[in-house]
Amino acid sequence: MRSSWLLALSFAALLALIAIHGYTAMDRARAIHDEMVDVHESYLRTDTFLRGIPDNMYLGGLMVRDYLLDPSSNGSSQHQQQLQAIRSSVEEQLRKLEPEVGEQATPSLKRLRSEVKNYWDSLEPIFQWTPEQKKAFGAGFLLHDVLPRWSAVVSLAQEITMLNEADLRQDQRRLEASQDKFQHFLRRMLALALSIGLLVAVLAIHRFVTLENRTRQHQREIERAERELRRFSRRVVQVQEDERKFISRELHDSIGQTMTAVVLELASLGTQPSGDDYQGRVQEIKRLNEDMLKSVRALAMGLRPSMLDDMGLGPALEWQGRQFSRRLGVPVTIDLAGAFDDLPDAHRTCIFRIVQEALTNCAKHARAKKIRVQVQYSAEAVRVSIEDDGLGFDAHTTSVNGIGLLVMQERAQELGGLFSITSEKQRGTKVELEVPVPTKVQA
């Protein structure tokens, strides 16, 4: 789940980064485009104004020339109004030109404005001239006043035009630098997005490979568990058959033969008169009957000791230890701590059978000289430990999956308990069991 959340967050971060990168790129590209359009339009407006001012002044000069060449005195007011209109147009163009030019062109613009004003102011007196004055002074006025002032205005306009072109080139370089920064930003964002994408891809591939390997491992474990289950089932069936054979053999060989002997003794007893031989046969029948009862009792105790139900877990374990010591000559120490009277039957049976199976394994494989069984009862759990000093085995290399151990594990798991085996060669074996105590028993 942590890996899934990590992948989800990584994909979310990648998508968010791509979205931010795309939005930022579009916004920056739009800003650069708008700035380029503004620069270009400003240049065009400035160029238009700068071209219009000399043209209008040239038109004004032509009108002044026509007025001076006109020998009549009529139309002065008309020419004066037309020149005033042209002057107003030029002043409007200068007013609009002022915010368009850069700081470098401001002094030139001021001189241009001054020259234009002087130019128009110089034209005011001619409208008061008489025809004779126009004829006498008109050519000289055009040559020495109008034309030089117009040339000065044109020169200043060209100067401002050159400054405007310089500003345009400067703005172009600035925009190119901004474009370079933008491209560098795009490359960095692209590299970051690719890095995160690569990281997410690596994490996803690693996660998928891990899950695939884990799935294969689980599949192998399931197959192995199925094989173990089938083997376990066969072993259980075999154990059941062995138990049936054992019980059948015990019933036939011990109890059956004893009962047959009793029947024969009773039959022969009925044909003989009383006497010493008669009493001997009666005693023999009693002995056979006692042997048969012992066999039945031993068989019943082997199947399930009655004292486990009658006297409880502690006495049953102590009896089991005594029986094991008497049968094999190996001392078994039983240490009991706590009261086991309130334990459920399932817990008592589980503990008794696991101790019984552990002692059986000791008898078969351990060659132990002493065995110690500890059972501790607490409010939370019952802890059982069976430890011997026998041959032991290497728990890291030896497979411990015998039928007895599997049964012990199954018994412990049925009650939610923990079962473990620790062993070393020539250092003995220790079987540990911890079974939780039910709530009602704790109360």
C-alpha cells in the first residue's frame, strides 16, 4: 500500500509539474509575443509620426510658397486657416510621439518641437504683407527662412528615426535575451519532467517486478502448500490406519487372547471337581481378568487419559512424565506454575497432546539424558516449554516438516497460539508454545 501511494503521489506530482510547466510556458510565450507586438507597433507609430511631421511641414511650405507667389492679397485668411490646421496636426503628432520615443531621443524631440514651433511662428508675419512685400521678399523668405527650418526639422526627424531604430534593435536584443531565458527555462522544466517521469517509471517497473516476483513466490508457496497438504492428508490417513492396526492388534493379541484363555479356563473348570487344582484355576482366571483390565485401561489411557478430564491438566502432565520415565528410563521434570482448572477443554487437550508428541519425538530421535517440561499460566496466555539435551539438529538446513510437528503447529494455530522450535546439533532441542487465554477465563 505504501508503494501504491508513493506511485500515485509520483504520478500526481508529474502531472502537476507538466500542467504547471505547460501553463507557465504558454503564459511566458504570450507575454513575449505581446511584448514583441507592442515594440513593433510602437516602432511603427513612431515611424509614422516622424514621417508625417516633415510631410506636413513640407505641405505647409508649399502652401506658403503658393501664397507668396499669389500677387493678390485675397485668400490670406484661407491660407492662414489651412496652415493652422496643418500646424495643429503636426503638434498632435508631436504630442503622440512623446510617449513613444525612448530616453535617448527625448532631447532631440525637444529640439524638434522647438524647431517646429519656430518654423510656424516665423510664418505668422507673412500674412500681414502687402502684394508688393510678397513680391519683394517672398523668394528670399522661402530660401533663407522656410527651407532651412524645414531642413532642420527633417534632420531632427531623421535623427529621431535613427534613435527609434536603435531603440528597436535594443528591444529586439532584449527580447532575444528573454527568448533565450525562456528556452533555457523550457529545457530545465523538460529535463525535470523527464527526470521525474523516469523516476516514476523506474519505481513503477520496480514495483510491478516486485509484485510479479511476489506473485510467483506466492504461487510456488501455494503449490508447495498444496503438495504438503496432500502429503499431510496421506500421512494422516496412514496414521489413522496405523492407529486402527494398533488398536486392532492390541484388541486381538492382548485382550482377545486373554479373553480366549479365560473362556478355555472356565470351560475346563466346569469339568473338574473342586480341589487345589480348582482353586488354582480360579486364581489364574482372576489374573487373566486383571491383565485384560490393565490392557483395556492402558489402551484407553493411550487414546485419551481420563485423568485429563477428571483431575485436570497438571496431574495428566505429571502422569505422562512418570509414564515416559518408567518406559524409557529418561528422567522427565515437570514444572507447573499457575492454576489450570479454568482452562477450556480445547486448551487442555492441545497442551497435553503437544507435550505428548514432543516426548514421543524425544524418544524416537533425541537420545536425551534428561527432559524438562515447563508450563506457566498467566492472565494473558499459557506458555509451554519442552527442552531436552539430546542430539538436536541444524534448524537452518534441516527441514522440520514431519507429521508430528505439523500436527503440533496445526493445534497451536487453531487456538491462535504461537509454536516454535529451536535446536542445535549436540545442544538439544527446545519446543515452545504460547496459547492465549480466552477472555472468559481471564475474567
